[in-house]
Amino acid sequence: MYIDEINLSTFSTFGAISSEATFFLLARGTIYEIDKNEWLFKSGDPSDSFYIILVGDVDFFCKVGERKKIFQGRIKTGMEVGVTSMIALQPRWGSARMHSKGVVVKISTDVFHELQIHHNADFSILMINLMREVCRRFIRMSSLLGDIVLSDKNIILLNDSDRLL
């Protein structure tokens, strides 16, 4: 498969950034063909990069306790995985596994920094695109947590005047 066959302009990650910046990321990033069920990263791994999914879907799991993983969702073509831990400067808090055979581009922190230097305006737009998706995922997880809390009679709900520190 050739990258020029993929309509990158439709990807939420690349939305509104210039074709020059897009190809800068593709040229300086590392493109991998990944088999179904292959792990991109696992919980606890260093977070010195993130991945943009060019072809295929990725299943994301978060670690709960020492040995359990919870499926959090499927990340689709055109989206990213792994940026949250990279920005937070924390080890990976979850694991990403290919749901289907696919192609990803790995963007290291060095390439991310180079984009900021060489394509500053596009870097700002990319950050907005990345953070928009992080916020959407946060909202979905917060809503899910709220549903769980409301369904469990043993959880104490706070009043509006109570503070959670």
C-alpha cells in the first residue's frame, strides 16, 4: 500500500494542517505495517512517542490492578493513540493492540519537537487536533464513570456543596 493512496486530509489528526507539515511528519516519523493482534505498546512502557493510525483500527485497554485490563475503545483510522502519556511525561497507562492488520506512523518526541520548530503554525493546529480528541475521550470516560456510579448503590454521591479534593 502506498501512502499517497490514503486520503490524509480526511484524518482528524491531520485536519487543517498543511500538506507540507503532514508529509514532514510522515517523512520523519517511522511507518510500520502492523499485524492483527500485535501490540503497539503496553502499560508501563516509556511514552516517548505516539502513533497515527493510517490504515486499520487499534483496540485500547487500560490497566486495572496488577493483572487486569479493561477494554476502553477502538481507535479508528486517522486518529492517534499514545499522545496522552507522552504529553503527561508518564509511562504508558494503557496498552494498544492492532484490531486488524494496519499501517501506523510513529511520531517520536524528537519529530514532534522538530515540527514545532519548522512548522510552528501547523504544530499549533496539530496540538488542537490532538487535544480535541483527548478531551472527547475524557468526556466519554467521565460519562461512563458517571453511569457506573449511578448504577452502584454502594457508592456515595457528593452534594453540590461537598468538595472532592
